[in-house]
Amino acid sequence: MKIKGRIVDIYNKTIYTGELVVEGGKIKAIIKKNHQVTDFIMPGFIDAHIHIESSMLVPSEFAKIAVTHGTVATVSDPHEIANVLGIEGIEFMIENGNKVPFKFNFGAPSCVPATAFESAGAVIDSEGIKKLLQKKEIKYLAEMMNYPGVLYDDDEISKKIAWAKHYNKPVDGHAPGLRGDDISKYISAGISTDHECFTYEEGLEKLQKGMKVIIREGSAAKNFEALIDLLPEHFENMMFCSDDKHPDDLLINHINKLCARSIKKEIDLYKVLQAACINPINHYNLDVGTLKVGDPADFIIVEDLVNFKTLQTYIDGELVFSKGISKIESIPFKILNNFNTNKKSISDFRVESNTKQIRVIEALEGELVTNELIENSLIENGNLISNIHTDVLKMAVVNRYKNEKPAIAFIKNFGLKEGAIASSVGHDSHNVIAIGSTDQAICNAVNLLIETKGGICALSNSEEKVVPLPVAGIMSDQNGKTIGKEYALLDQMAKEMGSTLKAPYMTLSFMALLVIPSLKLSDKGLFNGSKFEFTSLEI
């Protein structure tokens, strides 16, 4: 097979007309020839850190959409399904991903459960990590979220990192806001990347101390603007990722969009493409081609080098996307789940109190971090309730693995004026999270998801919508276009109910993420992520 075009050579920073000779899934030759061609041939894009599960799609369905944006590979942390189903869940992801022509590169989740302060569905100890790292499909030790465990030399954490070093596989980091001596010790433990930087200064310090910084722009956490000015000087040690990409967003764009935004800022083309296409391969030792003779024939054809509109995508020499159509087919798969709790009653969401002030989680647009606020309470018949006028709404986290009383807190900036929204996508343990205007609405939303054994839903005063997620309670068994459309309708409904957040469900899913400061809610109670300890709702 011969393919003509204007070939983008990132290594030598040149563009020339020529043709690729592809044979047996490899690039056999690259021949310089004068052709009347306008399209560009370049290496494919790589998402350097993503949880496939957050697209609500199984890997095969994720791949079907990703290739339409020129993505040929991902560095994928199966942490979400691991917290629900353990190693069985990871094996499901690998098996499903292997059935389609796409290069998933999975990691061994380092923190299952993420903390001891929440209920998860599984535990993966250091011996489990050892077994995972022995697999050829496992390329790295995934994000080490338990940075206090690293700083205080926790024995199990140290063993997990030691096994990664033993098998010569890199260790990913996760240390939002960690600076000074603490980040120095974290890096010295062997941790090589961070995708959680949210200020220029933080990113610069980590780069200067030897870390690779991954610029994240997902559906909820958006750090591109804060970090992109680091790229011109530090392009050799930076990458792009989405971390979490909801299905409606994935239908629109992927890493190609970050490249286009970088070019618009007049950053050198080759520096941008090195971060997007080359650096992940080198750092994680990926079997992905870079347009060299002998490489796997992984490349894309784009219309221009400004917007990077993808015309065709090739993986191992196979045409997987062309003329607006993905050629990756849907495949059958076995559905796994882990929902073992009974429906709740309205009294389960009651909080007996006469306190005048309460601690409130402040959700922030485009951030995973939250603030702690002190707000006036609203009490009705001795029960703390939502105050839609001040936007201080009741929030519940319900253990989905066994029958327990829900944990209750209050949250600001969701803006709901009626009804409730709920999700069983609740990082990291994926218990059910709900926010609502009344206890009854919250109870109804939670029970709807218990009934469907997972999903996301919205209940207004006049209607209810639910998107079932039967695969581990976090992924759909439908195709990307279907789930993307259904999710978009649900997102719109939440906004019609009053939410002012750009991505209310993605933001909701992170309100139980205890490893991100400062105030979050687990199924066991209100948690101060800065001090890494439980705290009280009442002042």
C-alpha cells in the first residue's frame, strides 16, 4: 500500500511531499517525491492520561469515536472499574480493548481503594500490583494518588512503587498543589509525571525538579490555559491528556483540539506535535509509530496543520477512519456489575440538627478542587434541608456495595431550583452521589439508580430521565453516538432545572474524590482533603 501526502517529520522539523510504503502493518519505506497533494500525513495523537470509563463507554466503543479525531492510542488508567470490580474489571478492559484496532495502553491502578476513608468494591494490594505489572499489556503504575502515603513511607505504597521499578515501568503521579520539600520527596520516590497541576508556578516547579507535566483539558478539569505557556520552553517534558472525557464532548473533539488551541497561541508546530504525538511513546515505551521506517504504520491524514481536521486514521496499516465514517465495529461483550444495596427511604436523608451554621462544599467551575465555606443553615421540623435561595443544597453519598445509611453534606454552586440529579459515576469508589432541592427528590433519584443498577439521572417536578450504565455501574452497553446524545439531553435537563455548571454531571462525579482538596463527601462522611481526615458538618 502506498499513501501520498505532505509528510510531517516532527524529529527533523520538516515537511515534504512523498509517499509512505506500508507492508505488513509497518512502514517499509518513506519516499520523497513531488506530488500535487495538499493533505498532510503525520503521526497520530495520543491521550497521555485518561480513564476510558469516564466516557461511559467500554474501550471498543471509545476507540470507534477517538479515531475520528486522529487519536491512535491512549495511556489508560483502569482505576475506575478496578475500584468497583478489582482485577476482574481490569481484565475486562484489556480483553475488550484488544478486540478492536486501537492502541490502549493500560496501567496498574496504584490506589484501589483510593483511600481508607470510603467504601469501594475491591482491594488491590502490592501483590496484586506485582501480578498486574507482569502483564505485557500493563505499561506503567498508574497515578499515585495517595501522596501522603508516599511522603510518610507507607509500606504498601513503597512496595507498589518498588515493583514498578523492578519491572522497569514508569510511575504516574497525582499530587495537586504539592510544592516545596513535599514534591521533592514525592519525585525522589520515583514518580515521574503529574497531570494535576492547576497553576503555572506549580507546573514550573515540578518541571524544574525533573517531573513531566501533562496538560489536562477534560470535561470538568480544565488546566490548559494555566499551563500552556510552559510548553514553548519545556516541550520535551510535556504531554496532553483529557483525564476524564464525557461522551458528548468526545463526539466533538479530543487531543486534536488541544493542538489547534496551541497553534492559535502561535506556539511552534513541532513543539506542539512532539507533546501530542511523540513524548508519550518515549515516556511509556509504547508500541506506537512515529512515521519512521520500520515503525508500526500508525498515522493520520489531516486537512491542515491549524485545525487538524482528520480525514483518515490508520492503525497498524489498517484504515480505521475515512470520509467521516469510523470503520471500527461494535462487538458483543459480557456485562459485569457490582450493585448490592437496597432502595432507601426519605427518612434516610434526614439530618437532625439545630445548628445555625454548617460547613459547605463549594464546587468550582472547571476544577476538581473545592473550597470549604461556612454558611447559614435552613432547618425545617428539626431537619437540615436544602436552601434553593442561597444555593446551599443537600448532597448525599450512598454506599452501593452494601446497605448503609447515606452520608449527608451540603454543596454550593450547583444551582438547582427543583428536583435532583444523581450519578453512580462517583470517583473513585463509585458510590451513588445525589444533589437535590428536597429530601424526597434526592431519595427518588437515588432509588432510580439503585433500580437500574447504575447510571445518571435527573428528576424535575414534571419528568425524569435516566441513562442506564449497566457495565460496573459506570459504563454503557450502547454505542458512543447513542450514549452521547442521551447524555447531552440529560445535561440539558439539569441546566433547565437551574444548574449553571458547564458540566454538572462531571463536576458531580468528583465531589466524592477525597484525594483532591479541600472538602468532599464520602459514603462515610464529610472529609477534609487538605488535612486528610473527617470533619463535622455542624459548626
